[in-house]
Amino acid sequence: MRRVSALPLAACLMLSSCAEFPELDQRISPELAAAPVPELVPLAPLVARANAAPRITAATTAGLSGRVAALAVRAARLRGPVIPAPVRTRMLRGVR
């Protein structure tokens, strides 16, 4: 088995450490820099609240079923040919 030298890897790492990074501080707007830092909250109460009560009700299901039907009709229309058959025939005649 051939042994690979670490010298080329070390040279690449040293060359990449010489790269200059862009000035990221200049890209933040003054309003964003002056904005307060968001408060960190524990995750456990958020998960407990999300699992406490079901959010999907009969009214939610009824409202979504109409949207699902409308999307299915729209998807069926999109499955059709992009170029109508007479136009496609005329285009193919022009190519030959």
C-alpha cells in the first residue's frame, strides 16, 4: 500500500488560511444592528403546548377538502399538453 505524504495537504491548508474574508459587518443595516436581540426561551414548554390540544378539527377538515378538490382540478389541467396538437403538427412540418 502506498503511503501518502501530508505535505501537500498541509500546503493547501496554509494557502487557504491566507484568504481574506469579505466585510460582513458592512452589510448589516443600521436598523438591524440597533434591533434588540431576540429572547431565548426553553423548548420544553413550547413542545408541551404544541402537543396539548389537537389543532385539526372538523371545521378545518371541511375547509381543507374544498381546497384539495380545487388543487386536484388545477393539477389535472396542468397535466395536459403544453403545445396544442395543431400547433405541434405545424411545428414538426416546419422542422422536416
